[in-house]
Amino acid sequence: MTAIELAAIASAAVPGLNVTAFGPEPDDAADFSSALLVDSENRRWRVRSPKHVEASARLETERQVLKAFSPAIRAELPFLLPTVAGTVRQGELITFVYSHIVGKPESIEELSSGGAALALEIGAAIAAIHDLPQELVTRADLPSYTANEFRQRKLNELDQAATTGKIPPSLLLRWEHAMEDVALWRFNASVVHGDLHEDNILLDGPRVTAVMGWTDLRVGDPADDFAWLVAINDPAFVDTVMQAYAAARHETPDPHLLRRAALSAEFALAQWLVKGVAADSARMVADAQGMLATLKADIDTHGGQPISTEPAPLVEVPAAEVPAAEVPSGTRDDAATGTIPVVKPAATGNDAGAAPAVEQATTAGAAPDDRTPGAGSGEDLDTTAMKVIPLKTPPGT
């Protein structure tokens, strides 16, 4: 759908909207057509039109979530939330028009070059999300899990992933070992964004202006909102984010939060594979298997990121767990250099034909210290899981 078509739809969605200028707006091209509009009073608007039913349902879910944020709660947040100005239904699909928010998303590399000021902003923003009242989620009838319920849910997902027969046994064993490590899962559940990554954080210079993408709000493991940080190639930046987060939280973060975040980033590959199998998408399955093979090779060569608090069991696993024919060209060469694929968490927004956004991480050979002291209330936060791996994004990603 073109920008001029979206402008016409927006005029029907918002009474009195007189569009005088318009242009395309970056978005998930597999799921949405988007445009930025300017009206006769020089106000800006964003219009998003879904390309399929699942994308439309996501927008409708987000609208319900945003309704749960009262004006008082919004006023307490250090960033803005999207505001739905109007909608238009076209058959099974609903187009949404939003009041425009200043700011734009930046890449992982641009974020890490933003320095301490930006890291402090990101840490404070995540803390504000996790300190939201849990009643906001339960009143909106959104998912809510205790720590034990969340761990059991992950184990169930692991069982489902294992039934595909397409995941290297050593990875299944590694994840099962971490999920059964009770000490790792002693955390206080909090409100979680659920789909937090660089594309959903709008910046204006070193300032976080807005957080977008609220389709997966829930009460659960706060570590899930840190999985995307695995792709930050700057330990000092990550440390500053964590220090700001710990200082801003109303309660002290659990010491193993970053280990579970690293586990979440790895396990996202299995979740993508399961989604591909369910959608009967050969492309999704092949993409997932290639990334899983790369992850396995990295762990075999370098030991991988520490995710469990206990040593992994010594179990012999056949070297050729994934047939060479199932590994995309270039995977084995990448694996030899220690390259780890990282999928953005909660990649449920992609359709059956689109691969998830992937970053890659290169493992350093030296073993790190087990703990790195932080500042403020995060003094005992275990940052090992984020400090083992310097990260980079491959060309063309």
C-alpha cells in the first residue's frame, strides 16, 4: 500500500484530519505498510496498515494493552507510549493511526556508541517498565506467571521443541540443565514488556523518548527484557545499563538475571524453529536449523555463554548432530570463528515467510571472572553472561 493510499485511509480514521504531506515510514515490511503524515496544523501522525490477519490482531492487542495505561501511570513513566487516534476496518484488517512521537530507533551499533548517557536512559526505562503495578496486567486479563510457573512454561516449550527432532541434542541438554537449575529461577516476577529490542526503543539523541511494541505485556521474568542486550558489543555499555537499572528499580534485581537473559536469547532460536514447523514453512525451519548449528559450533569451540549456575553435566554427544545438508551455506565457516546467532526475543511478529531479525556474537576464548561488581543496589548482580561475548552484527543483517 502506498503512502498516498495510507494518507487517504488515515483521513477516514481521524475526523477532521486534513493531510498536507506524507511519506513512507520504516516498519516491519513483512507485516505492515506505514507512512508518516503531516496535517494542515503541522501536526504529525503515523499510520500502520497490516498486511495479514495476524499482524492486524497484534495491533488490536496492543490497543487493548495501551488502554490499560491510565493517564496517571503514563505520567510516571520516563518515556512516552503510543496513542491510538483512530482506526479503519477494511475487511478482516484494521488500519491504525497514531499520534506521532519524536524519536527514531537506532541499530545495535549506534546504541552502543551512544555512551553512558544513553545507557543510563535505557536502564532507567527498563526499570520503569518492571516497576509498573502488576494490577495493570491482571486487570487487562493479560498473562501472569510466578517464577516457578514461568520456569515450568519454559520446560514445556523445551519439550515441544524437542519433539521436532531438529535441534542438536547438546543444546537441548544445555537448556534443560539451566531450566532445572532451581537457583537460577529465584526471582520476583514483574511486569515485562515482552518484546523489547532496539527497534522498539525510540531515541532523540541520548534520550529515550518512547517505547513501542506493547503486544506481549505480561507478568513474568524481567530477564526477558534484557535478551536483546546480548547483541551489544560493548561490556561497559551493558554494565552501565545494568547499574542504572539496579539503581532505579524499587527492589534489588536478582543476581542471575543476565544468565537467564542469555538463555532467553539462545532459546529464541528453538522457539523460531517451532513456529516454522507449525507454519509448515521450510524457509523458517532451515533458517532456525542453520542458526542452531552455528550456536552449537560456538559452544563446542568456545564453551558458550554461562547460563546455568551449576557446571554442565559431562555427556558425550555425537559431533555431527545436524546433517551438513541442513546447514545453510557459510554456517560452518562462521561457526569456526565463534559466531553466535541471536534472535530478538518474542519474534512472533514475523510471518511464515520472513526470517527473524538476527544479530551475531563472537566469543572470546578467555574465561571471564564470575562476577563483576556493579553500582548501587546492583552490586551483586552476576554480569558474567553478558561479559563473555564481544558482539557484532554481520554485513547485510
